[in-house]
Amino acid sequence: MNSFKSVVALSSLLIISQAGADQTRSLAEIKKLEEQSTVVTQLLNGGDVSAYWSGHIARHMRTALVPRRQATRALEMRPDPTLGKITAVSRLGDISLDEFLADPRSGARGFIVIHRGKIVYERYPGMRPDDSLLWASCAKTMTSLLIDLLVDEGKIDLQRPVEAYLPDFRGTAWEGIRVLDVLDMTPGLDTEENDETRRNPDSLAIRLFLADLGTPNRRTGQIETVRDVLKSAKKVRDPGTSFDYGSPVTQALVLLTEEVAQQRWADMLDDRVWSKLYVDGPIQVHLAPDGTAAPYGLVSSRLRDMARYAMLYTPSWNKVATERIVTPSIVQRVRDGVRSHEFFMNGYDGPVFSERLNETVVSNSRQWDAVFADGDFFKSGFMGQGTYVSPDRDLVIAFFSTNRDAGSIQRYLRPIAKRFQPVKK
């Protein structure tokens, strides 16, 4: 991709504060950042405010703390220094992973590679290992997992319409849309989230963010509820005809799973997933003022624990969990759930995701951004978070970042993965 290979002005990259920044800031500086952390535009700009907020969300939002319930089980360390020498063409130039992560302009906060249940590479250029940071949209895959667990329990049929599970959505634009089309982000609604809609204060995506933060709608002056924002969605095309990435569709899945399970979303995550993991610490599920969880992105944890979650999709699941949560059939649904490559590329999001990864993507699937021809899959998060899973290689890559340039760090994923051979079964 020639446009990406040319090194652009480095001033467009966020210069982040390094680990321990809170100890070097004055109280006045911290208070100023906290005051600005209620302004949506500040949080989405990828600047110092969003970097600060990403590590301190529980100070600003209601938060459900899902605790660690199993004794921590340390992951074995087996460092492979050659991984840091892998190069890729980023906005900082054609440089190695070590160089990229060490450069404060990269926005990188933490990066970990786990192969066969062992940590083979780990760096924390912008945080401490025991710090929690925003997952951003990497959290979306947890909504997909809970849906699949309810499918396996016979409680959700993906071919049924949304209103079969959310009766109060009858008479809205969601009526008649299959749950599968919500899961795959093909609802045909004005729920798309991209640079344009993030700049539009009246877009459904921004109104959702405002509702979660308890910030009044700019037109009405009223604080909207998440449910009411979603119900106001409008049809723009037939369902299933276009991949239109958007956090509002993920939020609809949250409401749906709560109705089906008759539990709050954080409690479902606790019962079915987090309580079975040998994690280092809790996971924070951030909430709207009315208690509605926002796992389209507003979830925080330590980096190793995000990687442990991703390991549930690999043969090394038994290194991180008391039981198998992600079954082979769930992994296969992610891989087989893709639409065509042409479908994926016929819109705004497919080409963007492909360019960031610098490789052909088959399609998206079940809230995962990219499924590759070799069966690997990946989920990105706003400001450069990421979760990469290779079940056949028994490999996981996870990283945190706070940079509007979400693509540069992704350029290293496929070169790293290809260093490892599939594990013999």
C-alpha cells in the first residue's frame, strides 16, 4: 500500500506520557485532565486527555468490578528476542518492533505475544504491567462470546428477529432484523461508526457515547438512555446487504443477552467467563448512569488478562481456565461465519481494516474485524488496542495503545504470526 508506506508527518502521532506519568504530573494538571475527561470530543481525539482517561475510566463512570475468583496462575516465560527484530512499514518508517514500541510517538502502552501458553515477548513502554487500561472495541468479542454461549444453551436462535428477544423494540427500525445480522454488523441501520460519524454530534454513535457518559444531548439538553438512543435508529438499507461497523449494534446485543439471561451483562461475564480464569486481577465493566454495561468498548483490565481471555480460543486454554469455555464449535463459527471477500470490501470499513493490517482479509465475523485465509482472526480497538488469535499456531498477540493512528502497530501482527508454524494435532 504505497500511501501507507510513505512516512507521513510525525506530528500527526500522539506523544504519550510514559509509565508513572501520574507521579510526575502536578495535582493541578491531573484535575485539568479529569475535567476534560467528560467531553466526548476530547476522549475521541487521541490526545493527552484520552490517554489519561483510558487508564482512569472508573474515576469518571459507574463501574462494575468483576473480581478475580481463581488463584492466579503465572504464565511461563520463554523470551524470544528475535521477535523484537521483526520489521514493518509504519508511520514511523520501516523499523523493528523493538524500535517501534520504544519510540514514544508510537503511542504503544503494552505488547505481549504468547505461544503455546508461554510468554515469548512482552514490553510495557507506556504503562506498568499491573495497570489496567481500556480495551476499547476489543471488548466487542466478549459480547459475541456470550451470545454464542447462549446459543449453545438453546436460549438464542440467530435466525430469529431482534424483537423476539426485545419485545419493546417492536415498531422500531430493529424489527425484522435477524440477530445474526446484528452479530455480524450488517443491520442496515444508521448505526455505522467511522471518522465522519464521530465528528457528527447528532450521529447515533455519538449519542450513544453521550448517553453512557451521562452527557446531555446537544439539541434537547436531556440525558438520553442507551435504550432510547438505540430505539431511535433509522433504516438506511436492507439488513444483510452491507458491513457497517458500529458500536450501537454491539450495544443492542448487550440488551438482548440481558433480557435472555435475566442478568446484568457484567454478572453474565462473571458467571460464564471471568470466574473461571486464572487472571491477575479484576476486569472493570464501565456502566451508563442507569447501570447499562457498555462492552462495545468500555471495559478495562491488565494486558496479560486480556491475553488470557484471548487464549480461550487456542489449544492452551487449559493454561488459563478451569474449564473449556470457548469450544471448537465456537471457534469454527468465527471462521465459517464470514461473508464473501467482495461483500467485506464493498463499503467503508473492509478496505480500512485491510490497509491497516497490510494483508488480504477474507471478511469480518461475529464482532471480529478480520478473519484470514489461514483461520487466524483479529479484533482492533480505537486508539490502537488489539487482540490477535491463531488457534492453529496456538498463538495470541495482545496490545494496548493510545494513539489515533490505530494502524501502524497492526502492521507487525501478520509478520509475527508467520514466524510460527501450525501446531501438529
